[in-house]
Amino acid sequence: MHAKAGPIASSHMIISCATIAAILLFVALGSRVLAPALGGAAVPNSSLTMAFLLNIAIILFGWRRSKDLREALDAYEQAERLAERNANTDPTTGLANRREVLRSIADAMEARRGATLLLIDLDHFKRVNDLHGHVVGDQLLKHVAEVLLGAAPSGACCARTGGDEFAVLIESADAKNAEQVATGVLAQLATPTFAAGAQVQATASIGIAGAEKLSKAEDLLRRGDVALYSAKRAGRGQFAWFDPQLDRELSERLEFEEDMRVGIAKGEFVPFFQPLIDLSTRDLVGFEALARWRSPKRGFVEADQFIDVAESSGLISPLTLGVIAQALKEARTWPPNLKLAVNISPVQFRDSRLAAQIIKVLTESGFPASRLEIEITEAALLEDRDQVLSIIHSLKNVGVSVSLDDFGTGYASLAQVNSLPLDRVKIDRSFISTIVKSESTAAIVSSIAGLGHQLNVPITAEGVESEQIRNALKNFGCTEAQGWLFGRPVSGDSVRTFLGLKGQNGAGDMTAEPPKAAEGDRHRFTPRIGRVL
């Protein structure tokens, strides 16, 4: 019962009892007051008459008050039913919500009825909202709700559990039945539909899990999440069953994410530096900062083991900005002719604040913007192109250079590169490593270098591991290179030692002037020195 309905119900009961008592007294007094008058006898006692009239007033007041209280009680009970309905129903689709599906799962488990859960996640639903607006998005969600209600068997609980996530609870352990429902849902969603006048399509991924040997509703939802992850990893647009092995992998991944989160807060992610070399002169022109994880628990961890996790978990931005801040402070002590290159994840370009964040870190470090080069990958160009261009222009407006990294692995062409405000193109190592073994690959690299020269876009080669490759790249016209031939990524301490800056600390006084390079004083790398470094 509603919290405020209790006192009203009590008052209603008291008034009702008082009214009933007044009616009984009215009957008793009425026979004594009215009988003499009806029989022509003397006028009844005035006190009895007053009491009789008072009872009439009490009855009328009680009836009226009881009626008002009954109406108020009905209103509160109706509000209570509406509140309960709203608490268990999704307002957009009219389906049950997460709370209600959890209750249904708990009821099925308590009654020891078989139960199978289907978790449905719409693929790329955000694009619908971005392209057509939220009105169309809401209409599409309603369409999905209708599909689920039509495909689910009688008695199933259909729910919307999140933004674009749905659930169907089938009170049956029949795997074939669950797969039929999943197949039907996928087939119907694969057909385009019209929502608010726009033609849209909502493909989905579905995870299926049974409730056997479970005692908590949350555990079944977790199984469904694991199965859903499996369906997405397999390519989306399909269903997958819960896999215990994948569950263990996800548990390990969650632990890895938590360790990363703690490591970022504690500054365990640090920059290592790989030299950038002028191919013609062998002069050192700068370093590329690469993230490494010095974990007390996991040891020394290379970037390829944590970047994907950082991108998918939302940790990539604090990780990258933290490493950039350390790298800038370190590079602040280098000779002024050396630049610093840092790579930015495509995921970070989804944040319109990216340029402001980089500029803030740059300003706090005291490092000259003209010596910083931001590397973006081709995948970044597949994001919101207008936003990417806006970020690039903001960075270039303060003097930061922008280069295109891993060229050749995505969808960009040199014509596209020429239309972008880029200062450099870096050819991916997958091309460089085979140019002395494959004539076709060598021809591709030579063409890229030639076109880059014609477009006045400097070309840098990654993954140079032999003198033979270096000589070929030099002949092709590539300007800079990096790779194990010149040096592997090393710590800031090693860089300072090589540059003769042993007495300086990159994390020290940032107000001090950087060391001045004497005329002609340039650091020249040879393969031997590079490997020692």
C-alpha cells in the first residue's frame, strides 16, 4: 500500500465505525422521539430530540467524510498501481524493463522451472540516431519491441534492458525453441522498415544462456552478456550460446582492465622512445613515443598487449594523455632540433575535446608545439570526418604537425592525403619489410614515395631492419625512417644517456631553458650505436 494511504485507510475505518454507531443510536432514539409524535402523544423530551438531531448530523457528516476518504483512498491506490507499472515498464517501448525481467528470472528459478534467456543488442544503433535523429531511433526501438513480441512464445517476458539492449526470457530449457526464436528475430530485423518516414534497418547480435545450476538472476544475465560478446566477436548479425571457456577469458580480461585502471592512476604506463632517422644523412631527427606498462603484478608489458583493451574499455584517453604528458616533460630537456612524435588512437577522435586536451598537456609541459608531431591512423579518417578535420586544424593552428601513420593498411589514398592538412605520411612496416623480397611491394613503395614527392608530402618508412632495406628506401626517395636497424624503443633514461644529458631529468624543472645545440652539433646514428641504444 502507498505510504500515505495507511493513515487515510485508518481514518476511513474510524469514520465508518462512528457513522455506524450514530446510525444505531439514531434507530434507538428514533423510536422514542418519533413514536409519540406519530401517535398523537405529547411532545417528546427536548433532550432526546436534541440527541436525535445530533445523530442525524453525525450520520450526514460521517457519510460525507467517509465518501471523501474513500475517493482519496481509491486515488492513492490507483497512483500506487501506476507507479508499480512505471517501475517495471520501459516507457518508450511498453516492454518490461531490466528490473521486471530480473524478477521474472528469480520467480522462474524459485519455482524450479526451466528458463532460457536471450539478450539482444542492436548493431550500430548509434548511427541511426546520428543520421536520422532520436525520433526515428525511438520508432525503431518500438519496431524491435513488436518483433520480439511476435517472435517470442506465449508467456515469455520481453524486456528492454538498456539503450539498445533487449531481453527475452523463455520459461523453457528447450534449446531448439530458443534458437528458433533467435533465428526469427534476426530474420525479421534484417528486413528494412520505415520509422518516422525514414527507411532504417536494425541488425542485431543475440546471446543465449540457460539457467541450469544457477541460483541468482544476475548470474543468468552475466551468462547472457558473455554469449552476446561471443556473437559480436564472431561478426555480429548472429546468435551464440554461453561458453564457459569464454566466461573465464572475460573474467581474466576484466581483471586485466582493472589492473590497467589502477596502473594508469599510479603512473605505471610510461613512454619509451624509438629514434627517427634522416635516411640521407643518418642524422637523428627525433623520437617516437611508444607506451609501455611497467606493472608490479604483470611485469613489463608491450603496447600490443593492452592497446585493444584500452580502446574497448574507454581507458585509451587517460592512458594516452598520461603517456604524452610524461613524454613531453622528457623531451623538454632534449636539444631543440629533435622532434617528438606521438600516436593517437582512432577511438580518441570520437571526443570533440581531443585537441583541447592535447593542447592543455602541451601547454603544461612547456614543450614547443612546433616540435610535436601527432600521428593519426587511416582508421581515424573513417570516423566523423568533419570532427577529425576540426581536431587536425585546431592542433595545426597552435603549431603542431600532423602525420598519417600506417599508410597502406586502410582505405586512404594519396589523393585523399593531399586533400587533408597533413605534414607527413608514414608507410606501414608490412610493406617495408618485404621490399627487398617482393618486386611488387617495392614498386608500391616506390610509387608512394614518388607521389609523395610530387605532392610535397614527406614520406617516412617504418620497420627498417637492414641496410639493404635502408638503401632501397633512400633510392625510392623516402626522407625518414625508424626501425630496429637504428634502435629499439628505450626508456627516457637511456635517451638522456645517449644525448649526454645524464645530469638532467625530464620530470624536473620545466621552467629551465632546454639545452642549446651547438652549430653543426647533430646526433648521428649508425646501426651499431642504434642497437646499443
